[in-house]
Amino acid sequence: MTQPIVEIKNLSKTIKGKQIIKNLNLTFLPGQITGFLGPNGAGKTTTIRMMTGLMHPSEGEIIINGHSIVNNFEQAISNVGVIVENPEMYKYMSGYKNLQHFARMHKGVTKERIDEVVAQVGLQNRIHEKVKTYSLGMRQRLGLAQALLHRPKFLILDEPTNGLDPAGIREFRMYLHKIAMEDNVAILVSSHMLSEIELMVERIAIIQNGELIDIRELKQEIASQYYIEVGQPEKLEELYAGRVKKESSGFVVDLTRENVPEYVRSLMEAGIDLYTIHPIQKRLEDQFIEMTGGGAINAIH
């Protein structure tokens, strides 16, 4: 069994008599990317602040690579890298000078390590140019390089694709998967962009009212409904009354994958022309609304 990089055990936080986080238990495994989601005021910000040592837990503990964030802060936090939205850099300096500056804050970051992370995020051709000439996507990659300098075991990303165009988002996602796989880093991503989270992470943890309400692997669910378009809609409705539901220019039918061939044959035998048939998969957005009762996701601040 793989040993977790991060263990959150019975974590609670009370502020001014109000319990913000209630007995939270969560683990993060090496090489795994987890999406951290929740409605407004769910407790994501408070949880992340406690994980980075910016806030002290009322109860429970956070263990990072075997060290308590409360009792052994320096040892624990030395295993953490963080990116909060758009990383701030010294724009009048080159990307390389920025990395050199940040490298001095950690022990043992060599020139070779700087070159390694520059290559890892694909900035070799522009690293010696001033940051003020960088696009937002390049600054995000430089921020990622900075967060990786000291070889963290755990990476926390808060809205990492904010403001990026579709190409920049895809590029950032590619580098993130590469880092998780090559360096075996446990990664936590918080974002309000559910369509992007769906492509970026392998599992989701959903928090609501300070409690973990669900944690699940993002696997392709087996469809139980199919969307079809036919040439004789009136005939279909007549033959399958009560078994098909009109939607857009077609119909939704309750059907399992195993029964699709038989259903298609029955349409052909009835003289109904089938133009389109495809499974209806529940998107992450639909699952989130079901689990939280429609609560909106907000960014962590």
C-alpha cells in the first residue's frame, strides 16, 4: 500500500465560537492530483491555511511527509510548494535571476536544480529574458518552477489557470501531469473551473459546511441513458410511449450499453431511421450540483 505524503487527521477549526472545519480526514498520495472543491464558505480557504501553517488547528493534526505542521513546522513545510493564482515575480529581473533569488531561501538548491526545473516547465528559450516580457502563461510556468525548486513532496495550487487562454490552460495541465508522474509529487488543485478540473485531476474531494461530504476517483461512469435522433420522431413516440423523452432535436432513452444493439435492431425493424446515438455521461458539474444541492464554487483567497 502506498504511503500518503499528507495525512489530515480529525482536523477542526473554531473561530469566534463558530466551528468552521469539522473533523476533517483526508490523505494525499504521491503522483496523484486531487481537486479540492466546495461551495462558497465551505471551508476550503481555512483548510489550506492550516495546511500551510498560516492558521493553527483547534483540534486534530496535519502530517506532511511524516512531520507535524504544528509541532515540526520547518520540517513539514519544507516539503510543500504553493502557487496562489498569478505568482508575483520581480518583473525587472530575468526569469533565471528570479529563480536564483528564490533558491537562496532554501538549502541545497544548486544551479543544476534550477536548470532542471527550467527544462521541466519548458522555459529554456526565454529564461534569461526579463519577466516583464513574459506572457501570463509563461509567468505561471515560472511560478511553477519556483514552487518546485526545493523538490517538494506536496504541491498546493489555488486557481492556477486563472486568466490563461485555452492553449495556456492545456499547456499548464500537461506540465502538471508530467510533474506528478516524473517526480511523484502529491498535488492539490483548487479551482472554480469545473470543466478544467475534470481534465486535470484524478480524484475530487468535496467540502461543504466544513465537512468532507464526498471523495471519489474521477472515472468514466457507465451510461444508463442514451441520446438518439431519428427520421420518424412521431412513429418513435407512438411505439415507445413513456419510454422516450423529447430533448432538443432528439430523444433520451433509458438504456444500458449491452442493450444498445438490440434497441437499434428494433428501430430498424419498425422502419425507423436512426441518425445519431450516443451515451449521456454525467459531467463533474452535474455531479457537484447533485452532491452539494447546487452550491456555487468560489476561488480560495
